[in-house]
Amino acid sequence: MTLAPNPDAVSGFFNTFSGIFIFLIAVATTMNTISGEFETGSITPLLTKPVSKNTVFLGKIVASFLTLIAIYAFLTVYVIVGSVVIEGSQNNLLLAPLGLFGLTLATMVWASMVILLGTLSKSSLVAALGSFGVFIGVTIVGTILSSVYGQTSVLFYAPGGGANGSTGSCETFPRSGTNFATGTDNLGYLLIQLVLNPSAVLNFCGVRFGPGGREGEIFTASSDTVATVALRALAVAIVYLAALLVVSWYAFRRSQIVESA
Amino acid sequence: MDTHVIQTENLTKSYGTRIAVNHLNLTVEAKQIHGFLGPNGAGKTTTIKMLVGLLRPDSGSLKILGMNAAGDKPRIRERIGYMPELPKFPKHLTGEELLDVYGRMYNIPKETRRKRIPELLKMVGLEGRGRDRIGKYSKGMQQRIGIAQALLNDPELVILDEPSIGLDPVGMVEVRDMVKEIVKGGQTVFFSSHLLAEVQQICDHVSIINNGNMLFTGTLDEVASKAGPSRRLVLEVQKASDSILHALKALSFATVNTNDNTYTLHLKTKDDVRAEISRAVSAAGGVILRMQEEGGGLEDAFMSLVGKEAE
């Protein structure tokens, strides 16, 4: 017997599992990635073996990526089995691998931020706390920018949760249609939507204050198709990932082992 | 073929305004056991870290096995073995696993690794402990596994940074024997130490460094002769007398201090003058109970070079 049937439980999982969850997974898997080698001093014997620093760096990144894929593959299988058992047969199960890919890529954006801070500071504490600061900063600033000022376009190009898109109209209340975050964090769900509803229109709402700042109204700040939004988020994620990794790689190559641990 | 295994020219490295290594010219020839001596903070580890590519020199040139060695040079690292000062290895690996992982980095074939790893563990005295995690190793055992990993690739040049630090006296002797063993295989050993006795016992060449400056480099004999002025003979006689003192004072090659029935002669010569002294004392009616040479060794040379008064 199944409880309330919900054929979209699996794709719903990809929509819910973002933001702080993926950030924490990124921190847990990568806070020690390079900084840990510096902290424990095991970097010294490692870097004096005949492997180039490039190989060591690449190995660290590939290992982080594979760890994340493994975590999410396990989680996805668990969610699929659980959903089928509890909530009945599921739609679009074939898209689950796409969601898994998006989720991993989204997490890698944060992971590369953690790796960069760890490489620069050689401290896993700074890596974890520093990237948490960035995460909180982006989230708070993003919320203020998007909801109060309607500057959603800034959020299209920032990492994190991004702007909230709605298939319903901004002006009607209560809002109809579905809402979801369109930032890099939600890449798993966005890629699924890209396949399912590429031409659906998403509205991004803002709040506008009247003269004197007393009365506000909600208005449509911008609109885009799901295809545009999803591909843009994908491109933004790849650019951030690449940029953060290139800077970390450069920092790692330049690093010197001064302290005798 | 170039016999310079290590050759640096004006090698310099600063940390901020502090100059750690100052225009260092160091040459180590093949098959030497070359001791690198200096007080703590003299720049030994900084120099070694530049040799193995962990630090970038600010200026000067650095050649290892004839190749330019500044920067990230895996092809040089293939041919050298290095043990860091107080080495730290991943704690979750066992000794065998660690050597196996490092062996794979050296591209050592599996069969060779399987044979070589137990041999090395036995050589460094970790037989039977290879399956224990490194996290459970004592300081001395970590030092030993550090030596084992430095010899894994049968290197042409072995660089050891303070190999006997943290070891008990028995361990120190064992390390000394290991170093002697390595050189029998025709390898070059360059090792830093602040223990003079250790260096004196195993090295044929020494370089002495202080405040980043090279004070002396050459053979042990050369360094001993540098310390010539402080060579002393301690003479114990049965009964002190003025005539003995007179006879000793008459010797042209020494000055004399007296203390009860012990005379200390500060020699101005490098020759063996014991027979002459013995004759002089006998002629003055004295009986020698003990005659012992002191100083003139590495310790005195070291002390005079680093500008401290030898006791």
C-alpha cells in the first residue's frame, strides 16, 4: 500500500535538495582536500615524490568530484526506491541521472570555493568558515537584492540559490503556477525542467515602493524561458567552477612549504 | 659525466626581511657522505627544501645531478630520496601501504615493490610493524619509515634532514649504521645535523653554515686542521714538580697550564709530539700516568667557526 501518491516526488527531491544542503556536503567533502595536506605536514613527502604539482592538484579535484558523485548516486537511488515504495510509481525517472549530474556540478561550485580558500590559507578551518561566510553573504545579499529591489538580473550571474522564478504572474495574489530557485544551487532541478518544459516562461518578481516608501507593489522584474534560465545557470556554474579551480591551481603551484609542520 | 651531485651558486632565500640562506655555494661530489652542519636556525632546512623543490630560491642557481633543479622538477625527484625533518605521513595508512603508494608514484613495478618493501622495513628496523597504522607509530618509528621511503627508489642521492632527531641513543646508532650501509651501494648521502659527534663518525665531507652563510666546506681532515690552534694534550703525572713544569715550558711547540698533577699543553703544531713530551718529562724525573689529546676535532672547528668559545 502506498501513502498519498505523488508521481513527482523524485524530481521534487532535486528541487528541495539545494542551498545549505549542498553547501554543507561541499564543505564536508573538500574542507581538508588540500589544506589538510598542509596542516598535517604530509604535503612535504608527497611533493618530493616524482609527481608534478599539476598531477597532485588534478588528483585532488577528481577525487572530490568522484566522492560527490558517489554520495549523490547513493542518495538518488535511496530517494527513488523510497519514493516508489511510499508514493507510488514516479514520472520521468529517466531524468534522474541528469538531476544527479546537475546536483554534483552545483556542489562542485561550492567545493571549488572551499578548495580555493583552503589552498590560499592552508587551513581547513578558514576554508570551511570562509566559504560559509561567502555562502551566507550571497544568500542574504541575494534575498535583499531580488525581493526588495527587484534586481534579479544580478542573481542570474551569482553562485548560490539565485532568483526565484515563477510560472505564475507576479501581479496576482495568491500566486498561481510553480516557483523554484534558478541559481546554480538548483542546477539538478533546472536541467530536468530544461528537458520537460523548455519553452515555459518564468517570471522574476520584485517589490517596488511608492512615493514616501509607504506602499509597495509587486511587479514583474523580468521574464525568461526555462531553457534560457537553465542554460544560463549551467554556463554560470561552469564559469565559476573553472575560474575558482584555475585560481586554486595557480595558488597551489605557487605555494611553498615554508613551515616545518 | 658530471661528478657534482649537488651544486649551488649564490643560492639565496629570504623570508620577508630575514635572509635565511645567503649566497650559498655548496658542492657535493658523487659518493660522498656529506654532513651539513650548523646551529639551529642556520638555514640548513631552508637549503634542503630548495634542493628538493619545496621552496623557490630568490636568486642563484641550483643544480642536482647536473640538471637545473629550481622549481617543480619531477624528473629530478625520480632520482633522489628525501627524508624531511620530523616527517609526517598520512596517519590512516599502514607502513606497507605508505611505501606501496609512494612506490607507485615512482613507477616501481608491482613485483619489485612486493620484494623491496619488506626488505626496507627490515633494514630500518620495522620488521613485523609494516601492517600497523602510521598513526600508531612512535616518533622513532615515524623517523624510520621516513628513512625507508627515502630509499624506496634506490636513489642516486639521498638527502636526510636531521635523521636522528627524536631518536633514542640506540636508534641514533642504528641510523648511523644505515647511512653507512647506504653509501656502500655507491650512493651519495647529504645530511644535515646539529650533532657534531654524529657527523664526525660517518661523514667524509662537511659543510658548516651559520646565519645562512657558508663558513666552511671541505673534508673532515681539513676542518680539523682549521682548528689546529685549539689542539690540546692533557698530561697527568704521578707527582707534579717544578722541574717537570720547567721542562714542559722549554718545549717550543706548546704553552702550558698547570692544575695539581695535570698539565694542559696547548699545541701550536699539527705534528705528533707525544714522544718528545714523554722524553722531556722522564728527563725531568716525572712519571706519566696518562696522556690524552683533546680538541682539534670537529667540535672545536665548529665552535671557532660559529664564533663561540670552545670549552
